[in-house]
Amino acid sequence: MSIPSITVVGAKENNLKDISVSIPRDKLVVVTGLSGSGKSSLAFDTIYAEGQRRYVESLSAYARQFLGQMDKPDVEHIDGLSPAVSIDQKSASKNPRSTVGTVTEIYDYLRIMFARVGTPYCINGHGAIHRQSTDQIVDVARSLPEGTRLQILAPVVRGRKGEYKKELQDIAKAGYVRVRVDGRMYEVTDDIPMDRYKQHTIEVVVDRIVVKEGVERRVTDSIEAALKMGKGMVQLVMESKDEPLPDLVLNLARQQATDGQGGEETGDGKTAEALFSESYSCPVCGYSLPELEPRIFSFNSPYGACPECTGLGTKTEFDPTLVAPDMRKPLRDGAIAPFVYKSGEVKDWWPEMLDSVGRAVGFDASKPIGELDEAALHAVWNGLDEPIVVQMKYGRTTRTFNTEWKGVLAILRKRFEETESEWVKQDLEQYMGTKPCPVCQGRRLKPESLSVKISKRDMSEVTRMSIEAALAFFDGLENTLDARQKTIAERVVKEVSERLRFLLDVGLAYLTLDRSANTLSGGEAQRIRLASQIGSGLMGVLYVLDEPSIGLHQRDNRRLIETLMRLRDLGNTVLVVEHDEETMMAADWLLELGPGAGEHGGKVVAEGTPEEFLKSDAVTAQYLSGRKRIEIPKVRRQPRSPNPLEAVAPVVAEVAAVETKVKPKAAAKAKPKAKPRKKEA
């Protein structure tokens, strides 16, 4: 027989005054009261802490050594306790590699989906890259109408310069008679004209077959031989006598002809040729991809992460605006802040080095840095290819020598990387800023990974969508996939859509999947974990939440409450610390602690169903029932300082007038503006 409630007896944690309460199980319970009245002490420090401690004690001694010893809360005993999960307002992971997608595990499903149903594209703009197994290529050949003339060609040279006499001799030795060179048929023994300085394509005619019953084995053997000779590629030239060729063949031939990949279709539907490949390799430029695996779409794996930023999407580099904060200072006399001592004196060597850069490029280093042109600044920051001539004065003598100038940014970077002094590193870090990676543009993945697309969108484009836009994308994805892709992606799409819908229900429609987890507020992180828990589908669990409505717009509050109810309806006990009126009225059980804060709190003031609670004398009940209210003041206080918006208003009006002049057509269509109201005294 199940226990109907969680019974807490003699709770004295923090400021709790030896209280005893009975909380119904499998209900939505709200604990309210003044700040500091003991709500968190009861919900988190007593009930959750004891539930977690008991769960850890049920593990083996070997497992407990990794979790550490947990102290028992100051309570006599608690009955009816379930395994507890805390969803508090602590921010999500501080790891810069954690995103909304990885925290919710949506990104893991996306990696699987892109690896299994994604279509690779050539990064050089030659269109989609398709791969077919030997069986699939044979099936295409078998689907041709009876009587179709089929030529099976093996591409041995594609778009490369040379005469290839040796290759033609090897083809003849292998027993083949015909080749197609640059689209024309020759016998191997012919004198084939080939200019060594022009690009040529050579295809070996492996077999010529008339499709009819009983040639299936011959077709299979010939295609396998062509694939072996063509290093995974085979060209099929098909010519039907009466019936049109299958749509699959014609569509493939048209697509390859459009992308310049060697396909051809005459337009009558009876003659076509198409190139088939066993691997992901572009038939035009030879660009190839490895086997598509989930790990090549992970920015936390060296197989998929951008090599420049290692998957972070950002680079911490020295920022010229921080290195030279005052553009009025002369370049040689203090404009470069890291070259200046704390006393204000410029460090030795650097004025003369900058003078030498100025002489090499043609500018005066004694001028303010803000007056230098773009070429001069590029030389100062990024260096010069040619050595510079430096003139150093030692008393009455001048020494001249040549040295390379790598630029201020490279010099600072070298000093930062080579120094072993933490003080020097901290000093240089003030001149560094975080910018998007110049290679991946903040997309985190290798170009090869980004070349794989689903419905014309790569992984970064999908993760940059908001939750709301991503849900619309996946809801419409079924219409863009073929039958095979639908079968493979069905369960993945369903799981991703459900998780996105959970995030939408808790008011996070505006977040993007690539949003870094360390930039989320406490309320956002809490609602993300709440959505993840709903997705887990656990039953018989005690969930303890800390003000989940904080930071949430009122219009989304109802969605959050429905989410909490869904968690309850799964068969869980949901214990919420909350001040929100709508959440309290939606609860199955209300519990108020008080009557004051700190040492004046820690007691149970009232408890019961919302109807019973409203009849009590608790302060919260009096305000919820309308017996007490905060009146709107009849007289408002006047501000002591002038309203800053009154000073901004003329500037806004002037900008609006300028925009109206710049766009006369828009102004003509616009309605006449109302006359400005006179300022009241």
C-alpha cells in the first residue's frame, strides 16, 4: 500500500522552529511566504537533502566513495520520501562548450540525423554529392526498360592535363578494347589525339549490354569491375528504343548536368547518362568526404571541431582598440599601451622600431595614431614582409641593423604564449578581446561538416534558429525528405520536436540552440532543466523547484503552470517555492511559512487546498482573497531631478525629420504627423 503523503516531523534546519508538516504525494504543492521565512530551508535543505542522502546511502560502498559523505538534515524523521531531483536557479554549466542544444541533448539527436540522412555538397560549388552502394547501382541498371542499350564505363582520368600513353597501354593490357576520350569513342589501338597542356577525361568501356532477361549477373559483374577500375565511380550510358527511361535515372542525369558533374539528358526521356559513386566524392573537382558519422558534427570532437578555434567558435586575440585606447597619442610616444611602463615612460627600443616602420611604409611615427591611414595601421598591427632598417642611438654613435617586423599584435601574442610569469599574462590579458573565429565565423565546425545539409540547411543554420523557428522547421521537414530518409529520421525528428515543444511550453521560444549555456540567467537555466526532466518521462520522483516563474513574462506563465501539471500527471510530486499568484491558485496544496523573516519566521502559518488556504488568516491568504490590498496612491511623488527623456525628445524628432528627407517616397505615403503637444507647466 502506497503512503499518501510525505510527513516531516521536527524540522529544525536553519530558522525552522521544530515544525511538522504533511505534504500530499503526486500533487503540485506550492510553498510560499516572506523572503527568509524558511521556504528553501524546508524544501531544499530538509526534504530534498534527506531524499538525496537516502538515495546515495542505497548505493554500494564503492559508488559512495565518489559522491562523498552527505550530512543528515536537522530533522527527527521524514516518511514517504521519494528519490528527489532539485531544479534550482543555479546557472547552467560554466563550460564555454555547453550550449542550449547540448544541455537539452537536442544537439545529440541532430548529429545522428545529419549523419544518417544529410546530403553532402561540394565545398567548391559543384552541387550535391551522392553515394550509392553496388547493389543500388545494379538496381538502377535492372530497372531499365527491356531493349535498352547500356554502356558501362569506368572513369580513369577526369579533367586532368597530360597525354596518358602509359595509362592507355595498361588499359589495352587489361583486355579492354574501347575508350571514350573527351566524349568521343576510340579503340585503344587508335592514335588518340590528346594535347598534354589541355584537360582530358578518359573512360574505359567495360561492357556494352542490351537489357533483357538473363543478363542480371553480367550487369552486376561489369559494374563491379568498372567500380574497381574507376576507383569507386562508374558511368552508365543508357539509350532506350521505345519506352522512356525511369524518372530516377532522368532526374539524376538532369541534376548532374546542372551541377556539371558529368550527367547528360537529351530531353526526349530515352537517352541519358549518369555518374554513380561508391564514396562521397565530387566527380568534378575530386573533393571527398569521409564516412558520415555523428562525431564529425560534434564541435567537442577533433573530428568535427574547427581546427582554428577548436570548436569554441571564438578566438581570444589582442584587440587593436584595447592596445591603443587613446587615438590622440603619437604612435611612438605612448599610443601602444603595452609598450609603456606604469610610470608613463615608453619602453626602450620600441620608439626606434616604430620610426623604422614609418620610414619603410612612408608615414611619420610621431603623429597621433588616429591620423594614420589604413595601410600604415595595417603595417603597425600586422607587420611587413620585408625587413626594416632600425637606427639606434648610443650616446654620440648610431648603430644601424636590419630586422623583421611581425607587427604589434604578433609581438604581444608571442610574449603572452612564451612567458611563464602569471603577472605578465594577467597584465597582457587586459588588451585581449573575444571575437568570432575568422575561419568558421563562429559556427564551430569544420567546412567538411558544414557541407552536409538537410533541406538546404547545414548544422549551424539549424542551431542558430530560435526554438520557435526550429520547431516549425522540423514540423515541415517531412515534406522535404524522400521515403528512405523519412524512415530513418522518423524517430529522431519526433524526439527533437517533443523537446523543442517542451522548451516552447516553458516560455523559452526566443532562445537559440547555439546559445552558450554560461550566458543563461538562473530562471532560463532552471526552465531548461525542467523541460529536460519532462522529456525523461520519470515517474514516482520528488521534484523540488525554486521560483521557476522568475524572469518569465506573464503571458508565458500559464504555459509554465501547465508544464508543472504535466510533470505531476506523470505520477510525480512537484514541490515549488513560489510567490506568483497564478501558480499558487493552480496548486493542489498551499503551504505558507512565516509569520516573519529570519528568527521571526520558520513556522507553519497556514496549509491546505487553495480553497481552505484562502479562508485562513495568513497574510498571503488575505491578499489573495481580496480582504487586504495595496491601494494605488492618489498623489504621485514628483521627481527631484528633471526627466531625462524630455532632453532626448528633441533629438529624436530631429533624427526623424532627417530620415523623412532622405526617404521622400516613404514620407509621401506616410500619414500626416500630428502637431506636437505643448509641454504642460
